[in-house]
Amino acid sequence: MAKKLRKAVEAMESMMSPESVERSRKKAEQEIFSIKLGMLREKRGLKQNEIKNFSQTSVLRLEKRNDIKISTLADYLHGLDMGLEIRTYPKNKKIKMEEEVLLRL
């Protein structure tokens, strides 16, 4: 199944400009991020109205947002009793640098 999906995506991308492919990938990543936020809360067994320092409406909006401040994300995760770690890594494999923790909250 994954192989068929990958081939279908590659076929669609071959008909798109590189800029369109990049925009589409970015949009998909933003949507996946939103889904993951909600799934993380659900894995913790919490409802939207049970997050510390957030109203149910705020959680609903936050989980649907395409762009989020790091401070807001850190507060949300704190409400889930979770931490946040931001790592850097070289995008170009030719660059000889290790992955590095930039921030840990």
C-alpha cells in the first residue's frame, strides 16, 4: 500500500512545478503537525477542556492552527505534562555536522 501511495505521489509531483511541490509538502507537514497535537493529547487520555491553563476553545483552535509560536506550543505541552525539544540538523548530507539540541523545555 505504501509503495502504491508513494508512486501516486511521485506521479502527481512530476506534473507540478518545483515550487508547487514545495508548497504542497509544507502544507502537508503543517496538517500532520496539527493532527499529531490532537493525537498526543488523546494518548495522554485528556479531553480538550482538561488541559491546564487552556480553555476548550483555545485547545480546539490551537490543534487546528497551521502556525504556532514556540512559547504557545511549550505551554500546551506543559499542560499535557510533556516537554519540548528542538533539534537542528544539516539538510545537506554533505555537511559534516551532528544533530544538536537547540532548546529543551
